[in-house]
Amino acid sequence: MHLYPPHQLNEKLQWLKLYNRDPNYSRYADKYKVREYIASEIGEEYLIPLIGRWKRPQDIDFSSLPDKFVLKCNHNSSDGMCICTDKASFDTKEALKELKQALKIDYFYLSREWPYKNIEKCIIGEKYLENSDGSPLVDYKFYCFNGKPRYFMYSLGEAEHNVRNHKFDMNLKSIDYLFKEKVAIEEKDIKLPENINKMIQIVEKLCIGFPHIRIDLYNIDGKIYFGEMTFFSSGGFMKIYSDEFAQQLAELIDIEEIKYKNVQIHCQ
């Protein structure tokens, strides 16, 4: 891997880890503090309803929580996420154990993703999202380069850690063949939301000014919810089957502009 200068996609993502240190990034990566930013940018109606926020697992009063809920840490990816679909059978002791362990992990040191370095850790509780027809929850992950969404992923099984996905370009055409040899979900089995263009408009607004960012959304019975903002998908080691397509994405990341901004900041 060559970082001086970087040319390939993952080389540029690793370079961004080292040198693109906008202080606002920690706020955007913080699953609690980002809520204020999202509310100001696109509106509170796109936020998953918040049930509570706690500094320590032992501060959670489970008796006050609804029958279904999600508990997660604000500073990491998925460690410590606890999903309750029936409080009567929910193992609170195991949940407390998982949350306590997750809070000990400094996510920055796992792959040196700088935005996680200065996050003040906490636990948040959110409404459990589910479709009225019982269909599986879909994660829509939009991959943005140079301030524009370039493709998105329709993903199933994220919460269960049994991920299957299919990728589309921004014209809603399948480009899954660019990412893997064998399809995990057939295109014919996917029905995109009727308001998918509204989702794209939201992403287009949120990704402005970022050399690379992934913006995750949910769509529950037609209602759009914000999920999270991620600066380094797969820790900055993205797997793309097509070398040509990966290079096209790499060329969209302008590190010279970032170098110039860094000089300006240091000169102030």
C-alpha cells in the first residue's frame, strides 16, 4: 500500500484517516450528538425516536422501557447492540454485560478511524423499527464521493450479523456484478421504496463537502429514518470486485484540496 502519494481507493481512504481531521467529524460519528446535526440539516422527523441516554449500563431502568427497543453505544459500529422485541423474555443481565464490555472498547484503536477518537461514550435507547407487514428491516447504505452519492446498497440481516446485500447505481440500476462474483440477493427479489428518490435527495444534502462518507437510512412503511454517518466503510478497506470501478471511485477523492484546507487551518 502506497500513501505518499495514494492512488488506489483504499490507499486514499487510509490517507484520509491520517490527514483529514476536521474536528466536526467526531460529532457526526457520534450516534447521539449527530442527532442535533441531522435535525438542523433535514429535520427532526427523520430521527429514530429516542427513548433515553445513559452514561453507565447500571443507570438503565428497564422497567420504564417499552416492550420493544434497541440499546446501543454511541461510539462504535455494532458492539454492544441489544435488540429487544419482547421485554418479558429479554435477558437484561446479558444486555448489561454486553454494554459494559462495549463501553470499554476505544474504537479509534481498532483501525485508527480518527472521528471516533474524541467521542464521549454513552448508551442510547431508540425505538425498535419494524415494518407493519412483518417484512425484514432493510438498511440502505449510500456511498458518497466528492460530495455526491455514487451508489447504494440494499442490505438485509445487519442486526443479526448475517448480511446479504445488492448494490445499485443512482439510476436504480443493478451494479452488483462490480462488487462480487456471486449474487447474494437476486434483483428480482428486491422492491425498492416508492420514495427512493426522496431518500436520494436527503443523502445529496447530507454528503455535501465530504471527500467520502457513507450515509445510512431506513424506510419503514414509507417513512424515512436516518441511521448513521460512516467515514471509513469496512475500516477503509473496501472490497470491490472490479478494479476499474474501484479506481473510478478513487479518482473522485481529491486529496490536494484536503491538503490545501489543512494548510489554511494551520495558518490561522
